[in-house]
Amino acid sequence: MKPLKIMVLLAFPVFSDSWFPPENKTFYSNDSMYKVFVEPKYREVFESKGCYATLFKKTGRKFKRLYKIILDNPFSPVDVLVDTSGRMVTLDNWHSMGYGKNVVVIYDEKGNLGRKYSLEEILSPEELNNVKLSVSSRNWRKGNAIFDNYLRILVDLRTGVVIKKINLRDFSLLTETEN
């Protein structure tokens, strides 16, 4: 008689999700002195690398356009943060949160790309294995904010919430001891 082999598969739940087409969206800095207007790129448009972002600075009662750039995000970022000096951070890609080499992209005050991070560069392998999944995305963020030249991201894991920080001056990911 042959021994019976039993295979146990560990399965994590995967949830469905739906995404409407991205729309034009405006994001403001905490002090409302800067605003970013994001124009998504649609699948049928192939003339550019990514979508557009225009940064404005408030002067008096009006906003003055500082620059317009092509973002590293192929269609549109999910979120955009602007600090009080005009540095910009895009978070996640439309319809595929948590995937790609540009999950977090940091631009300097002049709109130059400073650094981009994949989720694999931000999270440890153990943390990455505990990210909640949907059909199209890795739902890793619970919240995010910019404080004192640092991007602070609350990472939502099945095991709890952890905090990750990125220095916006030199674009470095801070270690646990630096948090």
C-alpha cells in the first residue's frame, strides 16, 4: 500500500476591486500655498510616457504656474502629496496599487525626479507577505502625510500597522532605528 500524501495550501483572501477611469484631480499642500493639478493619460493616448502634473504656487489671491511635467506614473497616480517647499510625491499607480518600480516617486521643487521606490524596496519580505491583496492591487497604505521634510506612510498589514519614513531632502528610506 502506498502512503497517502496530503498537501496543505495556505491561502490568503484576495478581494475584488473595481476602478473607474482616472479623472483630472487637484491636490494641495498642508498650508494650501501649493497645488498640483494632475491630468491622467488614458490607454488610447500613446504620445507621452505618462500623465501630466502642473504645480502652482499661491501668490496673493491667485496661483502662479511653476511648471508642468510628465509624471513617471503611466496613467495617473492614486495620490499626490506636496510639501510646503513645492516638493511633490506621487503614490501608487492607477488600477495597480503597490505594483511597479514607481509606487512612491519623489520630485524636487523644480519638478525633477529625485527617487522612485518599488514596494519591495520599502517593505521587508515579511511585511510584503502580509500586505492585503485584491485582484489588481496590493492595498498597503492606510494613510500618508508629509511632516518636517519627511514622508510618513502608515502601512496596513494583516499583522498590524507599521510606519515607514522617507527623507524628502536626500530621498533616503529611513531605517527602523531612525524612525
